[in-house]
Amino acid sequence: MVLGKWERSIFVLILLFANASDIVLILKAQQIKHVRLFDANHQMLGALANTGIDVMIGVPNDQLLRIGNSRSEAADWINKNVAAFVPETNITYIAVGNEILTSIPNAALVLVPAMQFLQSALVASNLNLQVKVSSPLSMDMIPKSFPPSTATFNSSWNSVMSQYLQFLVNTGSPLMVNAQPYYGYIKGQGIYPLEYALFQPLNPNNQIVDPNTNFYYDNMFDAMVDAAYYSMQSLNFTGIPVIVTASGWPSQGGANESDATVDNALIYNSNLVRHVLNNSGTPSQPTTAVSTYIYELFNEDLRPGPVSEKNWGIFFSNGTAVYSLNFGNQAVSKPDPTGLVGIFCVANPSADTNALKKGLDWACGPGEANCTAILPGEPCYDASNLVALASYAYNDYYHRMQTSGGTCNFGNTAMISTTNPSHGSCVFAG
């Protein structure tokens, strides 16, 4: 079955570390229209209701065995995590696990049954046309991805992959693959120039060509996607579109990770956005869209492993942009000392009065906020409005300190807002 035309889109992947409503404010401020969640967090799904944002949710790896062994468990999962939220929340995809065949191979035999059970539950709920089911693969599933024309999936998984691909054909779903040129470049150990991984122009003497097709590959991303297409063809499956469910570049690394830098992350993701949105396909599929999820929205400060693994985010965990990225509509700006444009930290009007006073005193004292504007006779002074006074102090602290880890909390009396509280000559940083 040949699927219909797929819209070229750039998406963003979210791991939930901040308040869900604050995350949605950031998504709206940056005009991000598509997100992928690693799970089906109810707080996040509720916050995404009526936003017009398309949502891919995930079945976590540790839930796969339960769902893959029980049709009723799959139906219960759909009822609780999909049917309970649509149509208000526009759930469009379910990613069943993440890189299952390479990360937890003992679960391989239940992968396709889990997808089938979830699909049956969607059909029973009349949601199968809106919500598509697939499972993201690692590029490690393709042992030799270059030249793309000879790429094949790991033959150990041919039986599972044939069932998986047949499911995609039967349901009109895409192949999901996590394509990370950063890893491809590092594993290549100097075989490929850095420019090839970053979508930058190659030296004319270093052109990269598939000798079997004579296709020129000027970037590793396209070669990875074509390797996925050719791997499907090797199992006699064609016409299945590819969605890249994770692609990005780390902005910081350890002593032995010299290519994980802010500059390289900005170059890669900026060029990725431009490449995806300029209507160019891959050399083997020039008219086929490759919608892509940028990995990821926030840094993961607590993630184990090398320093680079903690630093794939476009934003720090406190909502401050790591670097300036344009999603094709509006830039995510690296903050100057006045902070993140369009985001304000304000007092919660329903907060306890004593708690607000403590928060205000801390912000103007140990927090070192500049509270001059809320002194008597100054433009933001209002003795009768504690919320307004605290809001000014909180916001000043937040925009001064966010780049060094300052947050908008103040004993749970503060919240993020995109509504500018400035009035008259009282101006809030934002």
C-alpha cells in the first residue's frame, strides 16, 4: 500500500522535567506545532488540550511486555491515555517503545503483538484513522548504513522486521527511526568530515557518492534516511514513508567530546530545520517528505553517561534557551542578561499572603533582585497589591539569574506567564 503525501514538518521531542503548563507556554511562544512525548503523561496531555499542537505519545519500554501479552491491557492503555484526552488533545501517533530491538531485545517477540493490540483498541474506539501506531528504531538496526543502496536491517531480526513492516503497510503508518548524525560521525572515527554531519558544504575533493546509484550525499542525515528506505526494500517493502523521531546535536561534552559544542548544535539544528522545510527529500526519494523531531526540548541534567548525554536540549531545564534556533517561523533566542523574551515570572494570585511576603523578602534580599522600582514613590510601587510587588521582584530575579540556574518557584508562589504585566511606566523584563 502506498501512503498519501506527508507534510514536511519540523517537530520537537519533550522529556517532562518542568511544569506542564510552563512547557506549553514555551511551545506557544516558539510556535511549535508538533511534539513527541516519551510517555503519556496526563499532566502534559491535559496542558496540551485545545492548543492545536499535534502530539505523539509513547508506550514506555517498561510497559511493553504487559501490553504485548494482553489485549485487555492494551485496550485499557488506549482508554486511559488516548480516548480520555481526544479530541481536545490532538494525539496523532503512538510510539510503541523506543529502540526496542537494540535496547531490550528480549522484548522483541512482543513488539508487533503490542502494536496489533493497541491498533485493535484504536479501531474499537473509532480512533484508528486519527492515531497511527509505529515503533522508533535505532540506526544500530542497520549495521552498515553506507552506501545506502546496500543497507539492510540486522538479519537476526528479519522475521520481526517483516511483521513490523507489514503492520505499517496494513495500517498506513510510517517507519519511525532515530537518526543521529552526531553518533554516526563519532563512530566513524574520522572517516567522515564534520561538515558532512553538520549539513555544511563539502570540499569538492571529498564528495561522498553511493557507487551503486551514483547518488551524491552532501549530508549524513539523508544517507541515514535512505539507508532506512533501502533496508525496507531489502525485505521487499516499498512505499512506507519515514519519520525521523529523534535528531539533534549535543551542546556540551566532556574532555573527550570536543565536537559537542553550542556552535555545532546550533549549526546542526539550524541546517536540519532548513533542510526539512525546503521541500527537499533524499537522493533516493526526492519527492518524499521526511518529517523530523528535534531531540530535544530540554537538557537532561540527571541523565547518566557522558556529559554530552545531558546536553541535547534547546533549552536549559529552567526554560532559558541554550542557543538561538529558528524553527522556520520564530527564533528561540539565546538570552541576553535581561532574560528570555516573552516569558515572565509572576506571583500566583491565589498564593498564601505570608508565603508571598517570604518570597518577596527573599527575592529582594538573598536573591539580590533589583527591587528599587517597587519602593515608595517608584513606578511599580503599590502598597495595596502584594501580588504586584512580588511579581516584579520575582520576575527581576528570574531574568537576572536564570542563566545560572535561577528558577521561577519561590516556595510554589510563582508561575511562568507570557502575559506582559508591565503597566504605565512600570516595565517588567521579559
